[in-house]
Amino acid sequence: MKFSPAKREQTPVAKPPPEALHRVDGGGPWGPTQFDLPERDGSNTQAVVVVAVVGAIVLLVIAGLWALLYYQYN
């Protein structure tokens, strides 16, 4: 049995604002995203510190759970 593809109506797509043609910096036609905005001094030390601290906490939790299970079953 062969089915014919369904016909779709064309819908208008959102267009970027007219001033987007003049933008040169990153972020695409809709402007910069939160990841495209550098810090004022040009470094991302705060982001690096936050990621490092969260990673260390996750590793400590995993190690703690592993130690708890290890000593509970041995």
C-alpha cells in the first residue's frame, strides 16, 4: 500500500530585525547570547572557578557514596 505525502501549508518564518544586518559581533542575527558576552576584563575566571568547584563537589559526593557502599558491604 502506498501513501501519498501530506500537503503542508507554508507558514511564515520569523525574520530577524532589520538592524541585525549591521551587527558584526557574535550571537547571530538575534543578538548576543549569554555565552557570547565576555567579562569586562576579558577573562572568564568566575566561570572557571564555578565549574571547578561544582566538579570537585560532584567528585566528593561520588567518592563518599562509593566509600559508604564499600564499607557497608565489606
